[in-house]
Amino acid sequence: MSAQKDGWVSFSFLLLCAVSIPMLGSASLLQELSPHEYFSSLQASKASLAYFTHNVSPGAQPFLEQIENSVEALHDYGISVVKVKCPKEDVSRYCGKENALRNAYLFRGNVLIREFPTDALFDVNSIVANVLFALLFNEVKYVETLMDLQNIENALKGKSNMVFAYVPATGTAEHRAVMEVAFVYGTVHQFVLTTEATLLKDAGSNQPDVSSARLLFCHCQQATDLAQPCRRTALEQDLTVLNIHRHLKLMGAPLVTEVAEDPEKVSTVHLQLGLPLVFILSQKETYEADRRTAEFLAWKLLGKAGVAILSRRDRVDLNILLWSNVALKTPDEGVPIKYLVLEDTEEVITLVEDKSKVKQVQENEDEDEEDEDEKENDNLDVQDDQVVEAVSRDKKRELPLDQILTLTEDTFHSAMLEAAQTVVLFYASWEAVSLAVLQSYTEVADHLKGTQGILLSRVNCWDWPGVCTMENVTQFPTIKIYKKGEQPITYDGMLGTEELTSFIMLSRVSCPLKLATMDEAEQYLRGELPSELSSYQHSLVLGVFSTATSKVREAFTEAGSILSGHVTTGMYFEDDVLALSRKYAVSPPALLLARSSSQSVQGIPLAKQSAQDIVQTIRYELLDVFPEITVQNLPHYLQLGKPFLIVFSDGDIGQTESKEMLKLAKGRSQQAFVSCWLNLKNTPVGRGVLKAYFATIPSLPALVWVNLHAGGQVFKFPSEQSITEVNILSWLEKLKAGLEIPSSTLSEEDWKPPLPAYNFLQMMEAAGPEFTLRTSPHQEDRQEQQQLEGSEEKATVKEEPTEEAGVKAEKGQAPGRDLRGTAPRLAGREKQPKRHSEL
């Protein structure tokens, strides 16, 4: 720091001298000597610029005027200017030749450094620039090729930094400015100069205009590996001495300033040079993440603003810091520090670059609560994401989180040993879906209050990214269930209260249950389970095996473990297994399925006997033959990849239509398509689907054929015909023969979610079919209702393509907003930390 201070003082003194020395005139500083006097006066290490002449010709007069004008500028750098008068009889090297009289000579001591044609020294800028360029041969390297530049860069890595300047031509004002700064900073940084426009582009300049001079500061000292490129920070102002000096001072300042005092008293080089200072308000628990955020932001704002990190424990008004995560101090005297709540670093950058927004944001923060409420309520209808809208609407609601244990890096592993089953919600406090799920999670905690052996906990991945990384959490929110001595189970179902509560309770049952007697097996099929599970309706699967089928039993055991929490499975393989299986008309190995919606038991032979095949079989058999399509079960029928033959009705379907459709579904053609119906009163989004198919809602009931997986053609069954099995089969034959004209054809464009993190269907598919099973009518309600009503209504109206994961590296947003995207993000938007102080 002292070296930087000395540099600043020296440079300031130099500039002061340059502007304060009185105009002494050319007669005072421009010496006129004879050749003998000149050469005898030369001193070692002293530089001088000499022009030899017999008589001043009219053609040389403009040059002499510029030489005289440059005397003072060169004198500031210790360079004397001499006009040498040659006697007529002198025929020495410098006086005797005509060509010699057309040149100027630069000497250091009595050593000739450079010979300049007089037409290259056409004004003061060109004289000063070329003279300094010749003297600073080692401090300023000239390059013509990219290889030369890379060689210099590689030699500097890990040692010192480089200042790379491009000027369209030498001898210009910009060239002079670079040389004058290099005279002061040449021993601190390596200066590199070029006039090659192509080299400017190769060096990474984003400026397409090569007619203007450019300067890049290359941070090579931090690049310790030859394969690591030097970061580059461009000077965005014109190349003047003051601008370049200011830029180099900023580059030499600490990247992030540690602050342990009142921000009002803080003064950094940025404030001294007229730039704002951004404070990242941190706390002990989140310091490492905040430090990474501050460094990330500092690189983005390098040369535009300074960045400091301030602990909330330090001497600042805590009433302000409770709801603030950023503070902005401007260099203007008398202007108070602005304490703000911003969502991510892009907002900070925008705030710095557009000063008018500082006042606007502050005014918004200081608005009266009632006025703010009215404004928010007025804007609810323009939210383009239903989850964000819901969070915005409920953000003032204080969440009862006292029943949910908050985990940190220090308490996570010990908490896993406290209960037989520990449920952990991994979330990000700035993310809307996480906050929506957190509300459901508090309701789950209320439902399970007092339940022995279950501990509900949470980890804020913004505060504790290390924990989330260790637990392989790559998207928010993620819910995992930990049992002692077992691998954690990642919950992949819907995120509503009832669905999650049911999964937690059902996963307590060790599946598959091993039943010892035939009476136990019969009780199991009747649903006689522990009392705490009786309120959670679900289907039961019993595997019956002979004692000789050990491999199939192992596969079924694995399948039961996979389906734990979704389906309760049991296993019976005692000596009297044949008697039990004959009762249900199957032979071991087989499955006995007791549906929650029916009192009957269905026997299913096990044709394929691997674990995955058994999971697929159970999943498929649990689907209804003629289902009512709802928000919760639509994904499972879509995954079959079959066309839909669907009856849209405004209320319950008529008995006649239901009977005929059921006959059709059970017939030979049932494998080719999905026969189903949709009640518009239960699933209002169906009206939007019909409008997308037919522009207006047709008369109901309406029978529709649609193949979402091939072609997207929509056909409507003739309304004048009654819905009977015979009429439908005849109509389907016409469709197959191409005799019917489609009512509409859906766009082939993908209907994508607003963000990759909201692509719940893809998450379910990626997890494998064993994780997509949902059978209980009480387990698929709230969250997927939001998904279907949001995403399917968008499906009815062609949605614009959205950003894919992984583009925009800075936003770091890998698929699902993984942990790499948390470092450059700040805390929750608006006043959420104030309303949800527990976050």
C-alpha cells in the first residue's frame, strides 16, 4: 500500500510540476550550441534531443516551431532539447551530410539511441510520444503478432501485471498518454503497445471499433498456471494521462475491502477517485458465501465501483441491517448511505451503472406499508409465474418454523442420529419455489406434531452451500429422508402438504413387509395396517412366492425398497402359499393387488422378474382402466406414450357413456390408446385445453381423440352420434384409414416450463419409472394442481421457447439452479427477510 501511495505522490507531483512551471519560453529551455559545445556537455544517463542545422530554411521552420513547443514537455522528463548550429566548414557525421540535417537525434549521454526523420515529429504529441517510446525500450514492448503477445503474457504469469495498449498510429495523443504513464509505472507493470487492429481483437477486446485507441489491464500476476489466461479489464474512457493513471490506481486497489467500522467513516481509493463503494452485508454463518459473492461482484464492477464486505455484527444500526443485504456509498459529500434489499448481483451492477435507480430503489424501500400493500395487490394479476405470485401474495405471513429444526454445517451430521427418521428440506431463501414449499413444509410439521421417531429439519443452501454440496443437492428445493444405517431417500413426488405427509408416514413402514401366516397376509390385503397409517389411503401389493424362487424374492425386495413411501408392499412365501394364490386364481410367483378405491383383490402373474420389471408392472397395474384425468394423475398416463381417447364432461359422466367407454377400455384395443374422461368442474383447466383444440368450447359431453406424441392431430367424435362402443370403434377405423379431417393440429414446438428448475415432468422421468408412481387420490393435489393449471394452460397457447439450462455461464445457472448459481446471488427480494426473519 505504501508503494502505491508513493506512486500516487510521485505521479501527482509530476503532474503538478507539468502544470505549475511558468512559461519560460523557448529561449530559456531551448539551447543553441555549437557541435563542440554540445558533445562536450553531454552527461552519462542524461537524455537529449538534438537537431543539427546550418541555416534555418523556410521548409524546416514548422518543425523548429514544434521542437520549441515540446521543450517544456520533454524537460519534465529530464530530456533536454538542443539546436546545434553547424559551421559551414564542418563536414562531420551530423553536420556534413544533407540527409543528416533532415533528422533529429536522441542521445543518452554520448550514445545515440534513436534517429528520427523530421517528418515523423510533426507536433508536440508525436515528439514526446516517440522520444519516450525510444527511451522506454524495456518498459514498453512493441508487438505485431499474437504469439509475441502470448509469450510476454506467459513470462509475466505469477510475477507481474501487464498493460496492453492499442493505438491506431504512433505519434498520436493517445500514444503520448500511454508513454507518459509508462514513464511513471514502467517499473511496476509491463507495458505492451501495438498498432495492429487484428491483435486487439485477438487480445479479447469487446470493442468492434478499431479506429479508437484501447487499453486493457491484464491481471497476469494472479495467473499462476501457464494454461490459465490473464483476466483483462478494459479502460472504458478515452486514453488520457489522468484516465489511464486513475485506471491503474483502481487495478492496484484490493479487490474486496474488509470493513470493521461504520461505513460512514470508510474511505477507499474508489471513493477518492469519484467512484461509489458497494457494501455486501454479511454475518458469521454466511461469511464464506458472502465473500465469494463480494469477489464475484468486484470483478464485474472493477473500474466502475469498489466492493467491501461488512459483517452485520459490526458497528452499524441493526434495525437497518435486519432487512438489508447491500449498502451503497457514493463519493458525493452529504449524501447518506443507501441500505437496500436486492436479489442478485445483476441488480447491483445495474444500480451502479444507472445512478438514477439508486434513488428509485430507496424510495420504494421507504414507502408506507399500506401503500406498498395496495401496489402489490394491484400487481398480482400480472405475475407471469403462479408460484412467484403466491409467494408475493403471502410474503407477509409469518411462517411458524418453531417445529422445524434449522441445521448448519456443524449440526447436520449429529442431527441425523437424533431420530429414527429425519426429514431434511434443502432450499434457497431467495427462490420462489423454495419459499412456497417451505410453507407446505410447515403444514407438514403441524400435521406430524407429536409423532414419535420423526424429526423435520431444514438447510438453507444459501447459508450453508457446503452441506448441500456434500449431500449432492443440485436443485432447489430438494427433500431427503434419512434413516439410521440406510442410504437417504430423495423425495420426487408432488410438493403439497398431503402428498409429502403421506410419503413421510408410509416410508416408515419397512417394505416389503414379511408376513408369517396366511391370516396375516389376508389382514394385510384388507388394509389392516398400524393405526397411524390408516388415514393415508393407498394401494397394497402382496408378492406371493414359492420357497424355491429366491431370485425373484430378492428382486421383489429391491422393488419394494424402491417404491417405499409410494406403495406399501408385502411378501409371503410360506408353505401354504399355494392355497393363498389359488384363492385369487394365480400361481407363484405373482402379485396380489388391493386397490384403495376397491374392495377386490386382483391377481397378476409375474411374467418378467427383474426388480425394474416388477416396478414397471406394479406401476402399470395401479393405473385405472377408465380413469378420470386429474391434475395429479395426468403425468402417469402421459408417460405411457399413447394417444388419448377422452370424454370431456361438465360434471359427472353419464352412466350410459361410462358403461360404453368402460367396455371399450377393457376390449382388445385397450393396449393401443388411453380411454379416459375429464370433469371440467373438478379440473377447470380442461376448458383451456378445449379452447386450444377447437377455439371455442364445443357442446358437452365431447369425445376427442388426440395424439400428443405423434403429429398432435385432434379429432372430434361426431356430436350427432351417440357414444357407444360400436360407434366409437367404427369412427376409430375411419381415423386409421385417413377418412376423417382433424379439427386442429397442435404445434410441434416444445411447451417448456419457465425455468429448467420448474420442469417437474422431466425430473420425474429422469428419476426413473420407479419414482413416478402416485396412486393415492389424497397424495396428488396441491402442487401439481399449480403445475397443470400453469403449464397446461400454457400448453394450450403456444409458449415461446425459454432459456435452457447452462447458457449464460455467469448466472451460473446450471440445470435446476444448482449450487454453482448461489455464490453470485444475494438474499431474498424486497422485504422477505423482514417478514421471514427466520430465513
